[in-house]
Amino acid sequence: MRATAAPVVKHPPRWRGWVRIVVAMGVLALLAVRFGSTPVLDAFRAVDPLVVLAAVGVAVLTTVCCAWRWCAVAAGLGLRLRIGEAVPAYFRSQLLNATLPGGVLGDVDRGLRQRSATRATGLRTVAWERVLGQVVQVLMAVAVLTMVPSPLTGQVRTVWRDGLAGLRGLGEGSWAGALVVAGPVLALVAGAVVLFGRTRRRYRSGARRRRILAADWRGIRAVPRALPVIAVTSVVAVCGHVVVFLLAARSVNPDLRPGMLVPMALLVLVVGALPVNLAGWGPREGAAAWVFGLAGLGGAQGLSVSVLYGVLALVGTLPGVLVLLTGRGGARHGREGARHGREGAQQGCGETRQGEVQHG
């Protein structure tokens, strides 16, 4: 039997990483020139211990939901991932995402550290989990922005009615609506490209990659209750992030109404998901300043809210420090049958099972 050639691994050009860093630094530099340091100082003055504790509690809930979603996706790829192992691994990845440039390095680490799974399979599991979560987040943002009354609702409806092609003939506010529609789509596409791009370099054939992803999707759909679990956990996780944003906003200005803040929070969070940030900072702050300015609340106040949200989100990842100190965070996977492996092999995925079958 002829030996199978090892897959050619092509490393991405280094300039791509530098482009993301430069874009994020450029956004932050523009905000610093425009607003100065006062909004940042106001954000730190608004820190309240009770708000911090509440944010940590919400972060634990959202992390458990995201880890549960990861387990559901792993089952679709023929792996068994226990929630008790997924939660520490997810805390670790969130801490790395919040402290390293790009915002996805923790996810890459999480995919590579999965035991009893090939590198490509581990990365695809994480990529599917993140992208499906972003799909739900984008759908929630679009639904709320188009149906819930807010300073952005009119702009969104205008764009949907007249189309992006007619923006040149509209007023200045039309660009706000364009960002409302294009921002979620751009965030979703960019996230998918970055995350799945880590797996595509392990295969030389584009058709082979498509067959692998198609087999993955069939496997996820074939698992009973997998899609409902992914949808519900994603909705709860997004709601948790919105709650933390509301906590930050009410800490900065107690007079802000939650009903007005929810659509704004969803848009800011979607733009903040763009993988062109410095440990989460950059596009999120720019979007917050723009959204608050559009709503007549002042861009400086939006920047303060975003900075405080970033601080609360960072504190919420601190349990990951315990994971790093204890050496945990490498999730163990067990193969559930050979169905998925045979299916992938028949479709030319080129992956071979390594080692003995391990169960949880």
C-alpha cells in the first residue's frame, strides 16, 4: 500500500498579523486624539466592586454556556468532550484571547491542545463552535436593530429599503445604517476566515477542504439536539455579554435606559468580534464611540462605557489564571465510533486516526 504524503503546512504571512495590530492601534490612536484620556479615566473612576462581582458571575455563566456549545459541536465531529473538561479549557482560551493580540490566539491554543484528536480536527471543532456562535450573535443583532425602537432603527430600515447601492444619494446618516448592516456580516466573514484559515492550510486541495467541512456540518446536524443546544447556549452567552455591557453603561451614567442600550450593545459587540484587535481593544471602542455619538449621548461617553466593559470582561477571564497555574485546560476527547472517521476518509479528508480510542 502506497504511503500517503504528509500534508503541506503553509504558515500565514507575518504581515497579516501586523496588519491587524496596526488597524487596532490606528483606531485607538484616533480615539485618543479625538477624545483624549478623560473618557478612560472616567471609566476607571466608575469601577464598583459590586459591579465587578456581578460581571464575574455573568462571565462564569457565559463561559459554561460556550463550553457546552463546544461539547455539542465536538459530538458532531465524532468526539466526546465532557463539560467538566471543556469549561477549564474555555477559561484558558478566553484569558489568552483577552491578553494576546488578534483575539483568537486562545481559540487556536484550545484547538491544538485537544487530546485524542488530530490537530486539524481540534482546530475545526473550535472554528465551528466560534463561527456558529457568531452566526447566532449576528442574527440577534440584526433582529433587535430592525425591530426594537432605538436611535439606530431608522437607519437600518433605510438601508434595507433603499439598498447599499443607494447610499451615495442619501444623507450622512446613511453611513451609520451601512455599518449596522455591513458590520455584522463583516464580523462573521472575518471570524470564519481567520478561524477556518487555521485548518485549511493543513490540506492542499480546496475540494478536499469543502468535503471535510460538508461532512462536519452533516455530523453536527445528525447529533440529536445539537443544533438546539448550540442555539440556546449561544443566545444565553450573547445575553450575558449584553448584561455586562449594561452594567458598564449604568456605572458610567446611571441615567441611561437599558431599553435604549440593548441594540447599541449588540452592534458594538458584533463589531468588537472583528479579529483586528489588540486583546479585544480597538474596533469595539471605535464602534461604541460612534454609536453613542449617533444616539446623541456623546462619543466620549461611549468610549468610557467600552473601556469599562473591557475591564469587566478581562476580570471575568481571571479564572483562566488558575487553569494556567494548575496546568489544566487541555480538553480530552474520546472518539465516538468510526462513522465520522470512515466518512471523512471516504471523502478524501486524508486524516488518519492516531493512537488508541480513548473515552473521556
